[in-house]
Amino acid sequence: MSAPTENRSTVTEREARQVAEAARERDWHKPSFAKELFLGRFRLDLVHPHPMPGEQSVRRGEEFLAKLRAFCEAEIDSARIEREARIPDEVVAGLKELGALGMKIDPKYGGLGLSQLYYNKALALVGSVSPAVGALLSAHQSIGVPQPLKMFGTEEQKEAFLPRCARTDISAFLLTEPDVGSDPARLATTAVPDGDEYVLDGVKLWTTNGVVADLLVVMARVPKSEGHKGGITAFVVEAGSEGITVEHRNAFMGLRGIENGVTRFHRVRVPAGHRIGPEGAGLKIALTTLNTGRLSLPAMCAGAGKWCLKIAREWSAEREQWGKPLALHEAVGAKISFIAATTFALEAVLDLSSQMADEDRNDIRIEAALAKLYGSEMAWRMADELVQIRGGRGYETAESLKARGERAVPAEQMLRDLRINRIFEGSTEIMHLLIAREAVDAHLAVAGDLIDPAKSLPEKAKAGAQAGVFYAKWLPKLVAGPGQLPSSYGEFRHGVDLSTHLRYIERTSRRLARATFYGMSRWQGRMETKQGFLGRIVDIGAELFAMSAACVRAERLRTRDEHGREAYQLADAFCRQARVRVEELFGRLWTNTDDLDRKVVKGVLGGAYTWLEEGIVDPSQDGPWIADATPGPSAHENARRPYGG
């Protein structure tokens, strides 16, 4: 039996919630399409007409994409990266020469200054040839040093670090610890003030790029003391500093080329000038960085969908069964239709969210989170369907296919590589809770004290009065709307009628808001424990957002004479498929096994069903479930391997 893990920090559920809540960006200074959608208000005017990039942005982006495509085709050997589980040094050197490390960095600091839209197009392109290379570039720029410095760094910090990040240095983001995942209240790495420096001690886990990084963004807890506010704080740290040891390079089922490791800090001295923002602002910096940084994952998911569609089309036209092409069998055709329609929708969600991020007119914290959640889930499903379409060849490795004389199609690798996206940068389950918290923000703002058991009776009475005023105005608006008028959204009728889907979105948005209100009324303070219910609420909202994006994109393509007819067909197919999923989710809001599941879980944890585990041999080897992360000097050889070093 494994020994229990020692030295775990003890944090109550309430304390953990308070830390997360304090790090939230609470105010809404700009409109949010998705926030309004969850409140029952379908604000089509916030996304239609579809926002468009400027001419200079397009020219700069297209020029770089052309160079990047040529480099990907000539220099990146995906099979070699998969086989050797490393990205060759010469590939990274070539990317540096192209300026790919600085795609989002301002030209004044040596970067390319690409828009979010074209940055994501670049990631989709690179990720299609090698997801490992896509992960390298994304981790470096989306959550590594460049993004938090761009948003929160001083001018001195930008001048010192951004030119390096743009051309020569790889960066990594270090938050997760062996016993700390999505619960930052238990963060154990410390940064103790010592004069004009901080002394870092602790262990970080799953540090993507950490093995090869030159610069690190490290989240550590500063103890509260005289002259120091304390709290979770962000630092830029030189990866080669004395006391930093990469103790292990992790290996995974997919993304075999990524340089992800375990990093130990032992009395690492960091200048106070390398602190990003004030003490205690680290978690807020991390979450704010992720608001747009999360769009890198759906970018690569959209690229994966495009590849799945290409292979499904070519293979199912070539392969014959029972006298006709595979694609013409309905069971297979439904899968191909799903892949085509969903790929269109994923790109629509990505482009819309990216352009809104570039224009900075809207608050996109919910949109970016929905894009990450929806993209990672749907890309995984598309890859799974591709493997099924390919049959045994889908399960066979590309190397094996090539060795026996067939086209080396890495379908099984795509499935393995995409699987991590449902966990990376917030698991699906955590994203459900994060989005649900933002979606019900308006309710908690007026009625939060009413359902908080810690509040006094006078405070609850005051909250009740505020809630009464809010709901007296809000609830009547959920009864009727434009979705009930057959003439609404008539500008979306061109051969194929998309107006019917927009009316459905408007009606369903109000229905979703009513369901949310009913859930809050029914469970009140226990609402946050109803994770099954909240997850389905969020999934419905994700489908409605994707439907909206698909329709708006189809209309944009039609007005620009860019495959408009075909775009309308794909949008129509996607919306019809999505509506089936939405209705199923609504049914499961109230008809489900959530209560029974909780009873079964208690039985499992209590040992009531251990008899069910009999008759097997567990191949797992002995050892603790969570490795010891006690601060101290490293007993391991340093596995750090900077590129070109």
C-alpha cells in the first residue's frame, strides 16, 4: 500500500473559494455577448456584422503565414518528432529566425506584432503539422513571459525581457505543483522577501517548456510581514539561476515532443524588480492572462478539425464497401457531416473571439473560456470519429502503415495529442465551474448575500430587497422576444434559411436564463454543489454561442462572396446538429442520475463495492499517489536542456 503523502497544506473549502473569488475580475466595464446570452438576452448586435481585421493587420498576417507555411512544409518532420520525442534544435532555430517566438510581441520590442486573429491562424497551421511545436509556441507566448508582461509589466521589464522573448529565449509558465492543481489556495512555493530580493523555495509540476526554457513566470506565495502585503505573486525568473533544478522530463501519451518537466527551486534569489505587478496579484495576473491566452488551444483544435475533414474526405471516397464509397453509407456519412459542420463552427467561434479580442470592444472572458471548453471537447470527438472511419488503419500507427506500404496517416497520434486539451489550461470540469460562476455573476451581485450562510439577518434582508427589485425588472423580459416572430433576422435568409436558427437561439437563451433562475431558487446556497446541473447549463450556452458564431460567419462569407452558399449549408447543418444536443441537455437538467451518482460514489469511497474489483491484477507499481514536494536542495541531476545549448 502506498504511504500517505506528507506535508500537505490544509485549506478549507470556504478559504479556497475566497482565494479564487478574490482573484476574479469582478467588474464588467464592457459588454459581453456570452454573458448576455446566459442572462436571456440575445445581443446579436454585439457580433453582427462580423468584426473584421484592418488591411495592415491582414497584410502583415498573410505575409507571415506564407513564410510559416513554407517552413512547416520544408523543415518540420512530424514523424521524426513523434519518433524521437523531441523537437530538433534546428527546427527551433528556424522558428526563432522567422520571428515565430515573437508573433504577439510589439515590433518596438523586436516582435512581429501580429493580431490575435493571425496569431491563432499561425498556431492552427503549425499545430496541424506538429501539435508539439504548436504547444511550444503557444506555451511560450500565450501564458509564458510575453503575455503577462504585455498586460502588467513595467516599461523597464518589457525592455529587458520582451526583445529576448521575441527572438532568442523560450519561456514557460509555472503555477501547478505536485499537490496543487486548480486549487491555488494551497500553493506551497514561497517567495520570502530579503532586502531587494525574494528567495524562492518549492516544486513546480507539468512545466510545459520548463525543460528548455530560458525565462520562467513563477507563481509563489509571499508571506505577509511588515511592509509586505503578501499573497500569491508573479515573478520573472532566469531559468539558469543557481538553485533551479529540472528534476525530471515528463513523458505523456501524446504530445511526445513537448519539453514538460518538474522544476525545483531551492533558495533561488530573484530581484524585486522582476516581480510582475504588486504582491498578492499573481493569481489575478494568471487568470487575466488566460482570458485571451486560452484562445491558443481552440486555434489548434480548429486546425485539427480541418485535418480530420481532409483525411475523412479522401479516405472515404477511396475506400469502397459493399459496392459503393464508404462515405455514401449513412453511418459513415453522418460522421463526416459532423466533422465538416463542427470544423466550420469551431473556426467561426475562434475567428469571432479572436477579432473581438483584437478590437477590445467587448469583454471576452466568457467567450474565450467557452471557445476553449467547446473546442477541446469537439476536436476530441472529431478525432475519435476519424479513427472510427479509418477502422483498423485508424488504430494503427503511421510508422506501421508506412512500413507495410500504405499512406502514413497519423490518426491515432492525433487522438492522443488532442486528449490533453480537455485538461490543459483548465480541465473541462473546472471550465464548467469557472464559466458558470461568470454566467451567474449578475444573480450573485444582487442576491449573493441572500444565499450566503455567513451573512447576518439584516444583510440577508437588504439582499432580499435588492434581489426583489432586480428580478421584478428581469423576469418579465424572459417571457417573450424576437425569437417568436417569424420575420425576425430576415437578413439571414439566402437560399438556406438561417433565420430560424437565430430565432431558436433567442428563444433558447431566455429558456436557459429561466432554468438558471429556477435552479438558484430551488437550491440557493447549495447551487454551487450542483456541478452536474451547472455543467449542462454551460454546455447549452456553449452550443448557443457556437450556433451564433456559425450563422454570423456564414453571412460574412456570403457578403464577401467567399463560398457563401456552402457556408450557409454548413452553418445550417451545424445548427441542426447543435439543436439536437441542446434539447438533450435541457432534458438532462431535471431528468438525470446526479443524486443516485452521489450515493454510489459514497459507497465506492466507503468500500461497499470492493468485491467488484476482485478477479484482476493491478499492474501499477508501488509508490505515493503524489510525490513529496518538501522544500530543500535537489537530489537529482539537472535535466535542463536549453535549445542550442
